[in-house]
Amino acid sequence: MTRLPTVGGDEGNWGNILNDYLSQSHASDGTLRTQVVGAPQLQQNSVTTAALAPGAVSASAIQDGSITTSKLQDGAVTGTKLAALGQPGGIATLDTTGKLSSAQVPATADATATTKGAVQLAGDLGGTSDSPTVPGLTVKQDKASLDADVAAKISDGASASRTALNAAYAPANPALTVNYNPDGTVASTVEDGVTTSYTYNADGTVATATRAGVTRTFTYSNGNVTGAA
């Protein structure tokens, strides 16, 4: 058991006993061992500004739960006493507006196809980070509505003529390119680099429409479209 040497005793072993006793709280260089000073060893208000060296208060120097509010003198812990104050991996500070400075906020990685991240609102993107938008879509007609408009033109018994297709597509898609057959029917349309090609029945109605490699075949009854598959 660790103890102090006995006065008048421990002859020949006095130094070893004393060293063993001192090593319980001191390192070989004479400094206090890590975590020797805990909450039970600190008197109330014993930790003062004068007692703390600049940068002395760091995570590695503090035993978990050892420093409580009752042990600290009011105003004892200031910015100059804290290690890594305002630095990455250290203790964060607030600016005059009460917010963290950008230097203390970890950078957000760029977004990928599989990972959420930062996106620059440029090119086709607009709006704000809270509410991003795609401004170009405001002049685009949704597919369901566009299909309905085209189907309505066809079901009226009209061929997919220059006038019919322009009326269906042009107002909602001013950048649409329309290519025509010699007889005035629409051969194909190109929108945002995607081509839709058309073939026709003998009566001039649209037989098929092929878009991005997918072909839809129209069926009719008494000149009206009954299906598209």
C-alpha cells in the first residue's frame, strides 16, 4: 500500500517509499499527472483569471465534470484563457451579430448524384437556397397537358398539319423547332435536343409518335383518338 516513509524507520528503503508515494500524483518531471485535480480537489471559486495561463483550458487538460459553475469565479474564463478559440476543432465564438463566422463553419461538400451537398444557383437554377427554382420551366407546358392538346387536334379529324401542330406547341414552347414533310404535315419536332418523329395513316391522322426512342401508336374510332400505346 502506498504510504509516506516512517520517521526513524524504513532504513535503506526510505527513498523508494517516498518516490512511490509522490508518483501517485506527480509525473517523473515533477508536474501533476493528468486528471489528478478533479472536482473534489477544487474549492469553490478557486479557479480565477490570475490562476489560469493563456491557452491553459483545453479539452485534454480538463477531467470530465471537474469544472462546474460553483468552482469558477465570475469572469474567470475569458477568450484569452481558452485554447484554439475560434479555430477549427477548438471553441466557437460569435460575431457582433450573434452568428458564427464563416471561418468557423465547416465547408459543405458539393452535391453529387448520390450525396446531398452544396449547389450553386447558376445556369438553369435560380431562386434562393431555401427555395431553388428552374426559371426556364415557367415557359414550358407539362407533358400531360401537351399530349392532351395534340390529341385534341388529332381527334378533331385534322391531320398533324403545320397549322395544327403550331397551334398546339408554339405558344407554350417558343424555342420548339418543327420540321415539315413536303405535303405540309409535321415530320418531327425538336425540343431541348429531344426529337419526336411522326408517321401518318392514309387518312392523314397521326399513326405513331416516336420520342427519345419510345414509340406511341394511336388508335381511332370514327376519326377520334381512342388510345395511344
